[in-house]
Amino acid sequence: MSTRLSSTKSRAALHTSARTSAQLLLVAVAVTAALWLVGQMWSVVWPLVVGLLLTTLTWPLARFLRNHSWPPALAASVVTVFALVVAAGIVALIAVPVASESGTLADGVIAGVEQLRTWAAGPPLNIGDAEITKAMDAGIERLQSSLGATVSTVATGLSTVVHGVVVAVIALFLMFFFLKDGPRFLPWLTRQLPGRLAVDIPTVAERCWNTLGAFIRSQALVGLIDAVFIGLGLWILGVPLVLPLSVLTFVGAFVPIVGAFFAGFVAVLIALVSNGLTDALIVLAIIIVVQQLEGNVFQPMIQSRGLGLHAAVVLLAVTLGGSLAGIVGSLLAVPAAALIGVIWRYIREQLAEPPHEPRPDEPEGATAA
């Protein structure tokens, strides 16, 4: 016997679906408007984000100095100068070895091209010198025809470098003020907000700050471990540019998955050019082993409480961030996802119903009914 649909229930379900869809649409419009506003203010937001990230790294030292009776301004100044010295040292550690090994790498690249040419001339390709010369001439002609575009690209790159320097300078000034006046921010924010917002927003802000700090510091420690082990393997094999590659591995740890892949690719490529195929395969094996130890041993131990994000969520967040905003999006994807998780968990706490406690005269099974 077939059953008939209830018109009343169907109408109620349709009304509920329409109302829910309209509410979700309004939320989506609000989120889109907020993201558009952030995009319009990106010249201010990006230095602010970089300043916050730098502050999370340097705050433990500033807090240590403040706890030992250093004035806030003096502690912030010392930590800022220390950060500048460390940054300059990192640049020197990369630039000096690269400059000293540039001749060796150039010779390795030429030798590699010559080996590739010899291989292409033999079976099964049997490409003669005439075909190779013709292809090179065609490439040179195409490069000359696109000289204008190349000049434009170089100008764009110089503009990007100048913009990066400006952002770095602004971020350093913001870091100084965050280190100096940061502890006074939440009390000030509490006084500015009315009613329940004076409790909710400072609480969420404090949790987000703690999560962001834990993420940055744990990633720094994991990156340091990766850099030490991979750098040790490169040093044993005699691969050039060990120090710059170790620094690149450390920096790549701040971009989960994508950063490790890129740093490993560069290390294998340099090992291939300088030492040959065998050492390149050994470097690849070392990187795979270290990355497996990082994912299964180091990170679970260091990030004991974790960020509350599944590995698939991390991968999707990095992919989405990279597609929306390139390298910047990949860098900020996981911290943004972690902060969204913090906000979502706080909302759930506030919306959850308190557990029902049975009265003394109420049977135990009544609560489950």
C-alpha cells in the first residue's frame, strides 16, 4: 500500500529549507563582503599579519625580559634589534655560500646539459647536432622577440622587491609596538566593547593568539629539526650549498606540505647537477625518511595538543590558499584554518545546551529518554 505525502509537512519542510537557504546566503554575502574589504585594505592588512607572525616568534624572549624587570620599551627594542641581526645573518648565510659556489654550479649545469645533449644524440632519440642547433636558434629568436615582455617582467619583479622591503619595515615597527604594548590590548578592548561582546571577543582573541603562537613556534622547532637532519645528510654526501639548503628547509616548514616539497625538490636538483644521479637519489631518500619522521614522530610529540585540524583539511587549506593568493595564501592557509577552528569551537561552546543533571527523585534512565 503506497503512502501519500503530507501537504502540511511538505510545506513546512519547504519553508524551513527556504529560510535556511536565505540565512546561509546572507552569511555568504557577509563573508564575501568582509573578504573584499580585506582585499581592498591588503596594503595595511599584510604588514599587520607579518608583524603578528614575527611577534609570535619573538614574544617568548620579550616576555622573559619583561619578567626580569626590564621596561617594556627597552625589552621590545632589544628583541627587535636581535630579530634584525638574526635576519641579516640568515641572508648572509644564504648569499655568501651561493656566491662562492656559483662557479661550481654553473660548471655542473653546463656538464649536465652536455650529458643531456650526448644522450639525445644516441639511441633511441638519435637527435643530431643540426636539430639541436636549430632548436637553440629558434629559442634565441623567440627570446629576442619577447624582450619587451622580459623587461616588463623584470620591472614588475623590482617593484615586488621594493614592496616587500616596505612591508618588512612596517612589520618590524608593528612588531616593536606589539611587543611593547601587547599585554595592554585585551584590557583596552574589553573597555571599548558593550555588553557580552566585552567578554566574547577578548576571549576569542586570546585563544586565537595562543593558537597562533603555538603553531608558529612548533613549526619553527619542526623546521629546525628537518634542517639539521637534511643538512647533515647533504654534508656527508658532499653536496654544495648545504647551509642555504638547510635554511630553505627551515623556512619551508612554515608552509606545510608545499614548503617541504619545494625545499626537497631544490636539494635534489642541486645534488643532481653537482654530484650526479646516485647522490641525487640518496638525497631524495634522506628527504623522504626525514619527512616521514617529521609527520609521524616529531610533530605529534611537539604539537601534543595539536591544532584540531585533520591532515586532509591542512592539504585542502594549503591548496585553496595557494590558488587564491599564491605563496602568501599557502603561507597563511593553515594558521587561518586553525583560527577559524578556534572561533567555531567557541561558538559551539556558547550554543551548546548544558548537560541535564537528574534530580534526586528522578530515575537514571530518564535523562536518556
